[in-house]
Amino acid sequence: MQTSEQNEMAVFRYGIISPLLHRNEDDGPLENELIRLSSKTYVKPCGRRAAFSPETLRKWLYRYRHGGLPALADALKSSTGTHPAVPKSLEGRLFELRQEHPRWTVARLLDQLIQEGLWDMRHPARSTLYRFAGTQNLVRDPHLIPHEPARPFEYQAFGQMWTADFLHGPKIRIQGQKRKTYLHAIIDDATRFIVRAGFYTREDTEILMMELMAAIRTHGKPLRFYTDNGACYKSKHLSYVCANLGVQLIHTPPGKPRGRGKIERFFRTVRDRFLDGDTPPARTLDGLNTAFTQWLSSYHTGIHSSLGTSPLQKRLSQQSACRPIPETLDIEPLFRMTRRVKVYMDNTVQLKRQKYEVRDALPGQRLDIWFLPWDLSVIWYGKEMRPAKPVNLILNAQR
């Protein structure tokens, strides 16, 4: 019996080869049609884009003509869930060792097998034994850490939890070179309202700080900020900012991406309805963000299937749990990024291809500077946090 995933894949493949099933003699050679279909990219049921060779399409056509739609589904391997490469002697001894030593790691279990002469460290491979231990629940404390299935959840008020993530976007040309873009988005869990979103040409902590700062200025401080384990989200700077603002920073458990389904579903909507082709919606980064802002307004006003209303209407009808920032509180210093730079012989330092004057610093020394990614008109340096402005060559010529 085929699973739902197999049926989806069979229907997906049928949709690609369907133009080949009702061809006439006047349509030309089959090879030309196969080449034409292989030049396109298709969105798979999992949401990823893929292209297929003419030979692959030819095999799908052959399978359909001889077995119908079920023949287009991939059959499950008969050895799924089994490990024939692991001898029975090793299997039994691993179960015995785990029963005797529930706190031992898998690496220590394998060391014990080596000492007893049951494993020569080559056959089977170490990776095979690790996979066997994972599928047979032979990890450390298997009886103390029971499996807990993920449960669907939803918060009641806007601002109780924001989720952030990056999406790989299209490539655009900047100064004649192709640059990959990334979409960073922050979504509210209760309303599916996109708090902040924008395309950038890099995936960096600075981008995260810019988006988070703008979101907090506009909506206030959320109660929780939920992210994955990416480098920018695991940075000490983000932990410092959230701790000082009183925002609970939560990371996805490694290897278990639970709780981020809402933003992943939004990214799938972006791919299907905004990035629905190989050609990007615009040729420049500003044009791409302009087009995305227009599309995002239609997303906010459209009916969301799981909400039964639009995200904007849900946002306006929900009470906000965001804590407003007092007007007297300046939170910009919390978002200052730090970097260690070298002082040049003309008493300047360089940041993002721009030079700043640090007159009281010694040439050749290493200096800690602080800056705001969205405002490079001034930086701060030294323990006294002295300000430094960009070098004014015309003014220096008049001195």
C-alpha cells in the first residue's frame, strides 16, 4: 500500500509527463519534447525546486505506460529500518552494554567493543553503527528520555512570540556579478502577521539586528523570540540584547526543528506565489524589496486558511502583549556591533570600506570599535566610547 508521500510524488511526476501522453505525428520527435520539458524547473511536493534530465522523463513515461499512476511512485526499500551490515554478535552485545551502562555514550560503547575484540573499526563502518544505535534507541539514557511527539500550538496575543528565520532567495546582478539574496523574516505566532521582512545580499548578524531593532521600535518588545541554531541567532550579541531588553530567547533543539512550522509555511508561500519562477521579480535589490513589499501587503489582507481571516485583521483584533519602550529609554547602544580593527599610520581605522579618524590612538595598535549597522555616520572606540566620524579629506586639506 502506497503512502500519501508516494501518491503525491506520483501525481507530481504525472503532471510533468502529461504533455507526452497525447502527442500526434505532427508534434515532432519525442526527443525534442523531452529536451523542452527538461529545461524547466519544477516545485516538488516538499517545496524544493528541481530539474530533471530527458532520460529521467523518458523512464517516467515508460513506467506510466506499463503500470499506470502507481508505477510512478517510488517503492520503499525492503531493507528500510534494518541494518544487515551489523552482525548479530555486535547487535546482541550492544544491547547488553546499553542495559548495563545506561549513561555511556555510543562512542564509549564502541570503545568497549574494540577492547573485547568484537569490532575491528572497519567492518561495519562507525557511521553504520551510529545509525544502528539511533534506530534501535541505543542512545544514552534511552529509558530516561522518552520520545515526545511535537504538538501544534498557537499563542493568543500579538507579541507573545516572534519567530525569525532566513530563506535563500534568487540571484541578482550587482556591478556585473551574480549575488545571492536572502530573505529575513520575523513572523508573529498568534496572528501570522509579518513583523519585519526584507531581502539582503548576505546572511549576517548585522541584518538580524537591523530587522529586530526596526521591529521593536515599531511594535514594542515581544515576550519571546524563537529562532533556529544558525550562527547569527547563536551569537553572544543577540543573547546580550535579549537579556537587557527582557526578551526570552529560545532556540530550536538541535536536530529537531519543532515550533518553526509557521514561518516555514510562510516561506513556502513566498516561493509559490512570489518567487514562482527562475527569473527574479526584479533585477536589483531595491526593486526586489519594492516588489516584495507590494506582495506582502496583499498577503496581509488575504484570507489565511488556518486563521479564517486575514493576518492584518487578526493583528488589529488581537490585544498586543508587546511591552512599549519608554520614550526616555535609548535602546540603540544595546544594538551596537563591535569589531577589532587596526589603526593605520594616518590615525584612521577602516570599517566597511570607509575610514574614520581616531586622532588620540597610536598607529599600529589594535582598537575595539562599536557601530550601528544601519547608521555608519559615526562609530565609537576605546574604553571611553569616544565618537569618531568619517574622514573629511576636503576639511583636512584646509587645516
